[in-house]
Amino acid sequence: MSLPPIFFHKFPLPLPYARTLALQERLHALQLAQRKLNNSHKDILLLLEHRPVYTAGRRQTEESVSDERTRLTSIGADFVRTNRGGELTYHGPGQIVGYPLLDLSRYTPAMGIRDYICHMQTTIGRHLREAHGLEPIPSDNTGVFLSPVTKVASIGVQVRHRLTTHGFSLNVTREPLAWFDRVIACGLVDVKAVSIESAKGVSVDLNTEIDGFVERFGKEYAREMVQLDVDQEGELGEEIRAVEEEARKAGEWARAPTEGDLGS
């Protein structure tokens, strides 16, 4: 039996992280309830940019990140602790952030978390190679690297009841790099963030990346990709529209920090 499609949606404005986290939790709950009722739940890929935010992983306590929270919010970013895997990282404008909300039990046999992450890394690597001629290298660390000391994409996921949340971020423009310079991202002391734009030395339009990335995502996970018709999706669509409206009302976001700002 063929697998149902994955429905994708691209948000037009950078989203507040905490509100987007709440959206993931609400959609996860809807998927779980619909699966129990009649197995009618949709698999979803949310594609977006965030307003500038540093996020900590589930292994980091509030006490351990308290000083970092104070320092980083002072330069204009939000700071949020999460239940994803991994350590401190950054999300913001200039990145493609993807949150796949997938039911791994739909695969036969059910896809394990390691395979799920491996497919995600392969998707990003294929996009870099096919769209930009950039060749990722193998790494013992989670994420996608262009050299042993340059990382272009981060991955941090959570799986509950075989339903996934959180996901990946891919640096497209140079804009995220100054924010990354203020932290040791993902606990990797000797690794620096790089972007598609900085690696190629040419300007890259983030919006032109989406169609090709979605196509490669579908191929890697062996699924048809269908654009979500938000206006026809009832409660699911209402939740998405509410987050988009909040992003619109939030207005401008913080600029990238400079050498004159408080740094690491």
C-alpha cells in the first residue's frame, strides 16, 4: 500500500520561536487524536524562518543556561529551552527551518529515529550538492558539514508516539553567521557556522530554495509532497493562520549583532 502524501506549508514572515513551538505541540496533539479516532491524520512539513532566537536542548537545565540567557537576550535575541535533542544553537532570518511532523509508524517496518535523522541529513546534503555544487563531508557529529570545522545545517528532533517534532535548520544567507559567532553552537568548540551564500561567495535568495528542497525531501522519504491548503484545513489551518497573524503583529526583528555589541 502506498504511503499518503506529506503536506507542506511555507510561512511568509519569520515566526516567534515560542509560539511556533506551541504550534508544533498543538499539531502533534491533533495528529495523535486523529490517528486514534480513524487514522485520518496528515503528515506535515512546516518550512519557515524564525525571529532571532537561541534555543537550548533538553539536557541543559535552566541553571546551566541562566548566564547565557542574560547575555544573549541583551543583544536582542529571544532565548528558549526546548525538549529537542542537542545543545545550544541559533535560529533566525536567513535560515530555512524545517519542522517535519511525521508518523514514522506509517513506514514498513516503522522507521527508527536514527534512520529518520539519516534521511534528513541526506536530504540536506543532496540539496547542497544538486542545487549549489557544495559537497558535504561525513562527520561523527549530527548535522551537515562542509569541512571538519564548518557546519551549514543543524538537526535536533523529538519523537513521541512515533510522531516527530522539531527538525533542522539550514543556513542560506550570511545573516545568521554573526549570531552564531556569539555562542559555541551545539557544544562544538572548534566548529564555525557557514552558509550556502558564504560558501559560494554569491548572493542566494532563500525563497528560491524552497521548491527544490521540498522535491528532494519527498524523494528521500519516498513520499509525494502536496502544498497544504490552509483555508480548507479546519482546526489545523486555524492554528497556522493564528501564528502567521502573530508574526505580522510582531513587526521588525533584531538586527544581527556587531563587534560593538556584547559578545561571547
